[in-house]
Amino acid sequence: MRIVYFYQYFTTPKGSYGTRVYEFTKRWVEQGNDVTVVTSVYAKSDIRAEKFIENQEYDGIKLKVINVGVDNRQGKIKRIWSFLQYMLVSCWYALTLKADVVIASSGPITTGFPGLVAHYLCGRKFVFEVRDLWPEVAVDLNVISNKTLVKLAYWFEKRCYKAACHIIALSPGMKNDITRRYGFTHITSVTNSANIELFSTPAPLPSSYGLEAKKYAIYTGNIGMVNNSEWLYRTAKVLKEKNTTNIKIVLVGEGQQRIELEKRKTADHLDNFIFLGSVPKKELVALVQNAFVSLVPLKGNKILDTSSPNKFFESLAAGVPVIQNTGGWMKDFLLEHQIGYTLDPDNEIALADLLSEMVTKPDVLAAMGEKAKTIAAAQFDKNILADKMLNAIKESI
């Protein structure tokens, strides 16, 4: 089968971002499929280009790299322009690349446009992959407030769902939300996955980080408003005020709020709040494995209850319990399996108290971690989920 995949953030394990599309398409190529990914140049990815458009190949996956930079630290206008550039160039590939099926991975929602072009102008089978509920998230967080743009965005979202022969949702919450709002049922939930072999193979903590194993809580990902980085900062401050010196909060990643939080950290003398910057996936493993808990925070907006963050799955695969603060499917999953905790997204005292309690119970944490690792291997293995997505596509075309 010939597959064309429109996805702006393609990354291999050498990068410092989620590798879902790399892992899935690598599996599909190994099974004899011909896969081309049309991508851009994301700041956290290892994919780079010198020309405006370059043909590259990784593990049999063909890449069309559009040299348009995307960075979470960009201003709103610049990011929108980056999305539009990618969309326009991708439409050329939608028209010219031969394919049995095209997959468009959103957000941003503009990625759906080349999928629609391939479907309506070339008669291609179109699969719409929903990684975030755009534009609903953007509207809920007031990123988009103009009434005309909001109406247009929702119309476009519905058009993508309607045109798709199948919808892939990255969480059960997303699947339920789409069904509730529009009534569509041609949907399969395929969550983010984890490289079980990579994250479950023991990795020693390098001394260069200056960290003591099982004495720090880790956060990995974007440092910004949506990710509730402020909650982690306030928690570090509470720990400092309580003279809790045996716990550090470590942030691995970049984002819009990093510079501001670093300035505040210096002013408040918070030596327990540590920034490590972006780290390649292979180096991230040791940092996650040696934390006593993984933090998966988001703002307290109901729409974010549907989220499917990579860090959640990778933490479980590494055998590390999770603390998160949404009220959706992750809360239910942790409660059902007893491998983590859910807290109020605005209560830093509760988080500080829980961290202080957890760090004194290594045996309990070890038992939870082993259980988490077993569940991750059974439910979130990259190969199992890659096959699930491909089978759903094959059955719908």
C-alpha cells in the first residue's frame, strides 16, 4: 500500500520530541508498505534541511522536508504563517504524489487542507488523524477569539471529519468528543505509544546532571501556559518554604515560559527547580527512569481532559508512577490501575505534600512502577498500536 502522511513534526529518536509517526511508519515500511511523510522543520526535531524542499530517507521512510521552521517560542503571527506555508506547499504533494491513502495529522488544523485536496481533486482515500481537538482547544484557551474565524474553523474541522473515510483519535476522550459534537462514528482511538524496549531497558543516571536517583520529580515537554508550568514552579516554591531539601523538580524541554521562569527562579533562589533544556530521546530515558515520579500537568480547562501526551506513555513504560491533573481518561486510567495520582491543577500545596509523601515510600513506588511497566507493554507498545492504526485504515478504504 502507498501511504502519504502529512505531518509537520516528524522526529526520529535522535530528536527531542514525540516519535509516534516515525515509529508507526517504520513499522509499516517493514511490513512492505511504501510510505512518504511530508514534514517541516520543527525546533525539537532532528530533521533539518538546507534547500527549501529536500528529499530525505530514514529507515526506509521517504521524507519530503519543507524547510519551514516551526517553534513553540514563535509569536502567534509567525506560527500561523509557518502553518500556512506548509499547507500551501503540501497541497502540491497532495496533487502529485501517488497514494492509495493520504493521512493528515492535526493540529494544526491547516494540515487537513492537503488531505482534502487529495480527496476531492484526486479521489484519494483520506484519513484524518486528530492529535489535538483543533480548533476546540484554541477557542477554549482564547487563542482564537474572532467570531468569524471561530465559525470558519469549526466548519473546516467538520468538513475534514466528513471527508475522511476514517478518523484516528489519539485518546478515548477525543473520540467521544467528536462523536458527541458531530455524531460521527467512523473513528478509532489509537493513543500515543511508547518504545517499550527503549524505555524499559535500565539506563544509569549520568553524573553530569548532578541529580540523585529517586530524589527528583521530572517533567518533560513544552514549558508553557497550556502545560501549567506555573503550577510546577509554585510547587517548588512551597517545597522550599517548607525546607524540603530532599526533592527537586526537573524540567526537560523548552517553551514560551522558560526564560520568564528562569528569571523568577533566580530571584527566588529556588535551587530545587532545575531546567535541563531539550534532551534527545535516547538520553531522556535515564532521566525518566531515575525519577521517583513523572509530572504530567495541564491547565484546568475541560477540553484538555482529552489530551494524550507522550510523556504519560513513556513514563509508564519506564516504570515510573505519574501525577497528572486532568479530569478525563488519564484520571480514569490511573485510578483503575493504581499506577498514579490525579490532583487539582491549581493546588500547588497538594502537589508539594504528595511529593513529600511519595519520596519516603520507595517500596510502594517500585511496586507501582513495575505494574505500570507491565500495563504499558500490554497496551501502549508502538508496534501493537501501529498495527491497530494500519488495520483500521485498511478496513476503511
